[in-house]
Amino acid sequence: MFQVRIHGRGGQGVVTAAEMLSIAAFLEGKHAQAFPSFGSERMGAPVVSFCRISNREIRLREPVQEPNAVIIQDRTVIGPARAFQGIVSGGYALINSPEAEYEDQGRDDITMKCVGATEIALEHIGKPLPNAILLGSFAALTKIIQLDSVLEAIKTKFSGAIAEKNSVAAKIAYDRLA
Amino acid sequence: MLHQLEGSQAIAKAVALCRPGMVCAYPITPQTHIVEHLGELIHAEELWNCDYVNVESEMAAISVTIGSQAAGVRSYTATSSQGLLYMQEGVYNASGLELPMVMTLGNRAIGSPINIWNDHSDAMSVRDAGWIMLFPETNQEAADLHIQAFKIAETLQCPVMVCVDGFVLTHAYERVDIPSPEMVDDFLPHYEPRFCLDAANPLAIGTMVPPEYFMEVRYLAHKKQLGALKIIEQVGKDFYKKFDRHSGGLIRTYKTEEAKTIIVAMGSVLGTIKDTVDELNAQGEKYGVVSVVSYRPFPAEALRAALAHAQHVVVVEKALAVGTGGILFQELELPLKNIVRKISSIIAGLGGRAITKSMLKYALKQDEREIFLGLDQNVVAEKIQLVKSCCCK
């Protein structure tokens, strides 16, 4: 089972990101479970969501405490939300940041990558919404899901021009880490 | 067809497949997404011949649903927590009037202190209200139980409440098989009311019942609930035949055959419990699990049969009767008396407190009659100290 924890702030689409990730995995025939950190969604407040991906039925419903990957949509929550806590050895951290502007976590057993998703979003979507974009980078980094599945999942959550813009941006973010 | 859906969407789609003629909506977290999605399905004409009624309160929601069902229309509503408390007078009326309506309860804690997260306190507040109460473990079962709920309700002339864990299920995306309309139509025929309010054929319902008859009315309600045990089991079997999926029934057992300790629970926590049990059994332990699907009527006999060989029964529940303890625990104590030597209670997940495998493993190792899972004794001690220091002045 591959477990993902997504950190960000209310309004950034943290919960939607986990849902899209689960849809992408479902489209590949996998079992997937996405859920929010239950009711804490308020604009600007730190928000956490979770996604589990497995080849078997997923019964476990506890919060993800030992993620294989974390996606950090807003690097200002890293400290307060202890966003790196519990990442398993060999795991991944994907950070929305144009460069490595975050406190060194002293973890050389995990792969950390930065992508300036907000900048890509402002350029291609016109709004600072990094959630779908980071899923593109996530696909390239972890290879747990295919980019095509991410693009397909984006279409289930957004429509028309917004979906198109998010897809273009997600592809760019994919290429940055591919 | 398989979909990756939010629990609320899956429930709304299942309700729509049952073709209600009236959906009454009043928002309260975490149930709101269900009625919102039903509104969208009606707007998109995926559900037609259905009135969507927005009301100003939960008291109105239950009242409109009672009125609509009494007028002979298959009717549905949903609520959570304080919303259920606000409609409680109507909850009793619906069962007293023998109206086969269906309601989803998105299980949530009750305030004060206000808390929007999941536990079973709201459901427990109406456990004696004469409704049939079913607890699904997954979103697949939540969807399936709604289809079964209309069938059970209309067969028995009794309202059914499907108690779905708020957030844990209502807001979780997972794989759900939504059956075809034809299959559901075949399973759940067009609703033919046994009686209805009709100006052309006047009749009165809900009239006053004097002492000469009231005892009989309540006795009959009790008999009806006990008789429902057979119907619920049968509907679960019929559902399996039609949809090739085990959902519903009275209880379900998991690895109980050789178990020395059996854990009993209701709702979404069962998945985490089963994973915990698998890990413990891999280390040579002998644990099993019994899921209570039908909480009302209470399947005492089925539970007795499933638990009789256990040395120890542990009841894990998301509710607490302040002043007495675990509710499901107490309801099991009597049926298991002189059969199971040891029975203990784990109160867990109140107000949305996470229930994890490691917490469960730790608790199962304790030899205590009553455990509050993950209770922070420091917070408790601080609060007691604070109250003391305030009172002394």
C-alpha cells in the first residue's frame, strides 16, 4: 500500500488533490481511498488530506501517519504541521517552492523535490492554485500513477477552460521532474 | 458500474435509484453533501417525479417527510447530530405512525461542547424511538443499505435509519459499485402505500390512544421490531442473490471460528479493527471480529450464537452513556451472561478522535473492564485541578 499525505492551506484545494489522486489511481484499476483531515477546512487554515493506493481492498481508516510520500502545497505549514513527520525511509517529499527554501529536515533517506507550482499556476491558470499541478510532479517523482491518469482525473473535478489550463500546467510540472 | 466516489455521492445515487417521490433537505455537517447531490440529480433529471423540498429546520424536515409519506409518497431525508435532536419528536411520530420512510444519519458527536466530527452519540439518542437502525462499514455497504432500507421499511411499515459515519465515510472517496436502475427497480418494486391520507377517502392517523390501548400499541411495536430481525436477514440474502454482494443482514463474522477474543463493533471502525486483528493473528494471537449491522432491532440471538465460544468479548464503540458507560457494551452484557466469561468495553473515537491500529493493539493488551482509547490523563488532571482552584475562592 502506498500512503500519501497532503499539506496546505484552506482554499488551495488540498482535499480536492487527494480526491483527484484517488480517482487517477482508480482509473488505473487500483483501489484508492481519499479523505480529509475531517472538517478542519477553513480558508487559510492549515489543512491535511490523505490518500491510500493499493492493489487490494483498503480497510484501514486511521489517518496516514507513516506516508510513503508527502505533498506540501504551502511551505509555510511545514514547521507548524510537522509535515515531514513519519515519512518512511525511501519515501518522497514534494514541496511547492521555486527553490529549496525550507528548513533542512536532516533526512537523507528520502527524496525531496521542489517545484514552483504556484508560479506555474499564476502563469497558466491565472490563480495561485497548486493542487492539480503538483499531482503532475507527483506522477513523475513517484511513478505510482501515470500522468495520463492525472490529466483524466483533473477532468472529473474541473471542466472546460479551467480543466484545460490545469492539464497544461500539470504537464509542465510533470516535465520538470521527469 | 464501478465509480470512485465520495461516500455522500454514492449514498445520493443509491437513494435516487430507489426513486423517492419526495426528498426533504436541510443542511447540517457532515450530511449536507448527500442532499446537495440529490438536488443535483433532480436538476439533471436523473431523478424525476420527485419533489425536492427545502425547509427552514430539521423539525420541518422530519415533519414534511412524515406528511409526504402519510400522503402515500416514498419519502427521504437526512440529518446529523443536533439536527436529529431537533427533529426528535418527529422521529418518534414517524415510527408511531408506522410510516416507511428512510433517513440517513451522518453520524456526528453531540454538543455541548460543539464538535462536528464523527461518533455515534446522535444515533444512540434515538435508539429506543422505534426505527430500524443499520450501520454500514464501507461506502459500498452504505449505498447498498439504502436500497435495502426502502425494501425493509415498506415490507414492515416501519421507518429505517441508515447510520453512516460522518466524514470517515461521508467524505471519503472510494470505489463503489452503483447498480443499474433496472436491477434496483427489479429488487425494489414501485411503492404501493398500505394506507394514505386522501381527501376522497378521508381517514385519521395519529389520534389519541387512551390507557386501554396504549400498552397494546407499544407491545405491537416491540413485536414488530423483533419480527424485523427475520426480514432484515432475508432482505440481505435477497440482495446478495440479486447483486452478488454481501451487504446488510444482522451481523457479520470475521475470523471468529478459532478466536479466543472477539471484538464487537459497528460502522467504519471495523476496517481498522480487521487490519489490526490480521496483524495480531499473524503473530500467533487468536482474535476475531463481529460486525453489528442491525443495531435496532438488536440481534441478541445471532450475537449470542456468534460469541458463545469466545473466552473474552471486547466491545469497541463510539458512544458513551455518561454515568453508566458503553451502550453497546451494556446491551451485550445481558445476552452473554453465563455464556462468555469476560466482557470488556473500549470507548473510542469520541468527537472524531482518531482510532489507530497501534492504539487498539495497546488497549487489547490491557486487562481492564473499561478503557477510554487514547485518553490523555494529563488533560484530565489539568482540568480537575482547574475546577478545584476555581471552586475554592
